[in-house]
Amino acid sequence: MKISVKWLKDYVALPAAVEELARKLTAVGLEIEGLDRPGEALRGVVVAQIQESVQHPNADKLSVTKVDLGGPEKLQVVCGAKNFKVGDKVPLATLGTKLPNGVEIKQAPLRGVDSFGMLCSAKELGLSEESSGLLILPPELVPGTPIAEALGVDDVVLEVNVTPNRPDALSHLGVAREVAVATGSPLKLPEPRLAESGEPASSKIKVRIEDPVRCPRYAARVIENVKIGPSPQWLQDRLKACGVRPISNVVDVTNFVLLEYGQPLHAFDLAKVAGQEIIVRTARPGEKMTTLDGKQRALDAEDLLVCDRDRAQALAGVMGGEDSEVSASTTRVVLESAHFQPSSIRRSSKRHGLHTEASHRFERGADLDAVVPAVDRAAALIAELAGGTVAPGRVDVYPQPQPLRRVSMRYGRVEKVLGVAIAEADCRRILGTLGFKAVEEGSGQTTFEVPRARVDVEREEDLFEELARVHGYDNIPAKLPRGLAELAPEPPATEAERRARQALAGAGLSEVVNYSFVMPRVLEALGGKEQPVALLNPLSVEQSVMRTSLLPGLLENLSRSVRHQVDTVFVYEMGRAYLRDPAGGQGQQPAAREVPRLAGLCWGLRGGRTWTQKDARADFYDAKGAVEGVLHALHVDGVRFVPAEAPAYHPRACARVELADGTVLGHVGELHPRVTKALELPRDVFAFELDTGPLYAAARLVPAWGGLPRFPAVLRDLAVVVPLELPNDEVRRVILEVGGPLVEDALVFDVYTGKPIPEGRKNLAYAIRYRSPERTLTDAEVGTAHQRIIAEVNQRLGGALRA
């Protein structure tokens, strides 16, 4: 944002040095990125009046002039231009001046005649690209006046870095208010004086708002009998200082008020407004309009428009239309001053690739209370500069008046939050100067009305921030952070997660981190019943829904690895799945439940391709072993792997992972061929996915001392033939149940099928360890228990002792 220091002086007294002004503004949060002094390049150039001009004695194309600089003596200057006459006032570069084009002026003879300076063109002064002769200055200028002052460029322009949360500072009045606060000087606001006459404005223009949410307020004034022409020099100078090109008096006034108040305005030619009515509505299907830049634009149904009875006249808050622009033939003007919803303007601006001074302010949040003062100020200036007549009154459509936001502040918390004590009286003074009005007093607190321009102030902490920046960040003492008497213990879930990572790394799996956004068709291929939460504004179709499982990310990792000819993929991920909440989106309820999970994938050669061992491909037991490694690291006992069916897994190799109390942790198994085919993946992919909430809750992270056994163990082997589909866990559970309390453990060490084992059956061999904590067991006690186990296995599981 460019701020003219000369302009700023109209509203507030400034420090003597511009550098001090820049320092104070930076201290209150408006960083000054640069100081531009356009008049510095013209130092040494003054206004001179030509008193005499004669032909050069030795050159047909040169003239010898005598010029008046306001002193007793006249200077002799040789000039090659012919577009002047005696009495004209022109720029003179005095001796020692260095012009913007690098030419340094020295006393030198030109064809035998001494010249004591140089009469300059606009091009030589760096004011234009082309020039046909000397720059002829206005006749009222006084000889000897510095040319920078005469041309209105004796200014300093501040380049202010206005952050997106401070749209109130996108104007000269907004910055002036900050200067007033920083320096303690009073703020002087413009006071437009309107001489109204004729029929009321409401009889000349009607306004209808069809979308009061996107356009809460629309005000209009009518000015008649205007004469379009160039703006006065002072107005052009102020616009140029801020980087705005002057166009005509009416248009320049709207730009001037924009830079003054921060409120965008637009002028319509009333004669071109069909039906003498302005309608604020959204675009209709297939509607088009041509904007002021000459481009025809296809409008979206979400675009907010300012229209007349027949067609769109402006893309609201962004750019006006070509059909109703002010031209040299305009005599009746309608001034628009409105307020638009920031998000609506932002979307239209992005959609059409148009970023204007108006959209820049509306996108961030313009001041709703500036709508009326700005249109009155502009109407007064147009009447003054374009000779117009202002119609009495204004059309001000404000369907749903919005109350001012109120924020309470407790004075006792100021020091706790900021680290410095600020007296209550100083708090009131600072906030009052910033425009915050105290409306309610309480015990140790005050409720303030927030100026509408301060869209960034919503809560008590925002008021504290205002106090801090005005009081001065440098005045807040530097202190070390307060230490805690003792460190809070690490959450158990953090330690459980660390151990799970170590276990998976030990099993040969590498951790990956994927996006939480996935492609819908991947979830469909996995066959999940959960309806995913869709994103309102996705980056792409591939990332358009929230994941309900961690497997899609791992499968994408596998797909990418296979395309790069990787022969081993053992990976895992810890993250959250997002399950739709039926009550989500109501009040403060999130749209989805976040479920922490752990998933892994095994595919390809186990251990990679080497010269020293035979290629062995990953199988079900690699994935199951990784899960068992995590369970062992967390000391979770009694977990069962129960044959099951799940949509994403092959029925021949899928197990449900259950805790001892029946809580289901997840599944492990081989991906179904239907899934690998749909996603164009290789076969023999093994994966697992667990809910870590109940898993971590069941973890025993603190070791429990149990003492060393005092008596020796007795080992017995047991080989039983059981049905082929009977899982080992069922047999082991019966052994431990029947053999208790003497059976300490039972481990399967062999599984065999084939002759002489009958078809449809298998042989399971167990190493059973017997031990008593009280005494040494006898062979008779062990034999009795062993026979009881054999009998129960045969009876309950349909088993038979292996001969």
C-alpha cells in the first residue's frame, strides 16, 4: 500500500522527520518496507521564465535565451527547442544538477556561446517517455520555485506492508488513525459539505438487493449536470503518488475516495442504466458481460452482479462493466458505495483472474460503516470538480442492520498475558483512540464495541494485542519462561507408539507418511461400508475424500514402487482414519470421527534379492509376524487370530485380531484378487490394519516383577491329528485350560499334512512345559495331566493322538 506523506498531513500532525514517522508506524505493526522520494531526482531543477530569446550566431537550430530565476540577475542558456516563446515558464537544470538520465549540467560553450544551465523537456526530467520540446509550465508558477514543488512531486511515499488481517490500514485515513495513536496527535476526519438541490435521489434511481447475505448494504447518490474533463493538478498528483493513473474528474474522485477511506466506489452513467434501477443479484445460467478491460466474461452462477433492468453492469466488488462506464458524453452519474461478502468477492476474483484495488479490499473485509461517508465525500468532490448538482438524499438499502461486535476485557489478565502491567486508564485511552467504545462496565472489566473496520478483533486476546503494539513491544521486559516444578509424565500412548515403531522396524518394515485425502475409487475397491467425508474444495479427484482406512495410501506406495521396478515393499503407517459422524456438522460437532490406526503391507522378496540365499517371497506369516511383534513389544497377552472374512482380504488367508475380552483390533491377511485387479496391483499382497486405541489401552508398558522359578520344569511333547480347518489357537487354548495350573506354556513346533495323515486333517506337534511354583513335579502328576489334555482335545476338538 502506497501512502503519500503530503496527503497524510491533511488528517494528522506528523513527526518532523519522515524516518521517525516510519519508525513509529513499524512499531505499531504497520511495517514500512520503503521510502520513495520522487522529488530527489529533480534536485537542482527550478522554474525559470524566459525573458529574451535570440538566434544563435553560429547555429541555425539553437537559440540563446536569458531566463529569470527570481533573482536580480538573468542567466544565459543555450537551447535547441523551438516550442517556447518569450514569457513562458520552463524547467531549468542549474549548474551541478544531475538529471534522472544521468546527464550532469556543467558550464560549457555551445558553438562558441557559454550556457549556464539547461532548459529541460519532460523526457529529460524522467516524467514521460516521449517529448516534442520543452516542458511548458503553468503561468502562475513563481520563478525560482523548485520543480519538484511546482509539479507536486515534493512528496515522500511510504510503502506500507499491510497484512491480510488489517484491511483497515488500506487507506490514508486508516494509516492516519495509527499515526494519531502512535504520536498522540488528534485525528481530523473529512467533513463533506453537500449543496443538494432538485428532486430527491430516490425518484431518479431505485435499488433492489436480491441477495442480502452477499450484499448487506448498498447506497447510491445521483449527481446531474456534470462536465467530464481532466482533474485538477492536486488530485492528479495524489493519485500518481499512489500509483494510480488519472482518467477523468469523476473517475479520479472515486479512486481518490478509495485511497482515502478504503471504501471502493463505482460511477455509472445514469443514462445507460436501463429502467433507472439497480439490482444486486447472482448471475443467471449462460449470462455474459464485458468488463472495463474490454474482455467478455462468461459468468458463473456464484458470481454476484450489479445489474440494471436488462443486463449486468458490474462484477460486484471486482470491476465495472463497459456498457455503463462514464464517458466524455456523460452528464448524469450514479455513485455506488456498497458492502460485499469477502468470500464471495474472493471467489469471483480468483475465478475470473481479476485482482483490482476494489477486490483487494473487499476480499479482506471493508468497513461497513464507511459506505455512507465515502459516497457523501465523493458526491461533494464531484459537485466541486465537475460542476455537478447533487440530488437531495441518498438511496440506502440496508435490509438487515448488523449490530457492532462486542468484546469484553478483564484488566487483571493484561499483565498475565502480555508480561507487562498497563494501567487501566492507559488501556482505556489506547483502545479509545483506536475507536473502541466502552459500552458496559463490570467488576474489573469493560465491554467494548469494536469498530466495523477492525475485522481482526474478535476476542479478548485481540484487545491485548492492540494494547501491546501501541504500548510498545520494546517496552515489554525480556524474561525467561517460567519453569515447571516437575515435568509432566509422557502419555502412555506415546510410549506405546514408540515401541510399536521399534517392533515394526525390527520386522523389516519402513515407515511412510501419506496424505489423509484419497481417491474414492480406491475405497470402493477395498469394499469398505463406511461412507467417506467428501472435501468441499479438493486439490484434485485423487484427493477428494477423507480416508476411512490407511490401506489406500500404502497401496499407492506399492503401485509407485512397482512402476519403478522395486522388488521388495515392506512398509507401515501410523495415522488417523476419518469415519463419518451422523451428528457431524451440527453446531461445533466435527464432520468426522478421527480413529487412530496402524497399518502395514508386505509384498515381494523377503529380505530383498541377494546372492547368498534363495529367493523367498513374502507370505501371510510375514504380515502376521509383524503384528505379533507389535503385540509382544506392548506385552499384550491373550490375543487370538481367528479365521474370518473381510471385504478387502482373500477368504483363504484372513484372520481377525481379537483381544482376550473379544475386542476386535483389526484384520491381517492377503488382499483379495478383486482388489489387486481393480487397482492394477501385483498379486500376493499381504496387509494388516489395527485400531490403536484399544491396542494401546491393553498394553502393559511397566514391567511387572514375577520372580525366578524355584523348581524345575518338566517337558512333554504332544502330537495330535485334528481337522485341517481347526486353528492352532483353539488347540492351544484347550491345552492351557485343561492343564492348568500345571501347564506353564504350550508352543506349536510342527505342522504336517500328507501321508500317512488322512486327507482333510493335519498333525500339530506341541512342546508343553509343566511346572509347579510350590514343589518339584513327579512323573505321575505330569502323566495324569498329560492324559487329561489328550482326552479333552480328542473329545472337544475331534482330535486323535498321533500314533
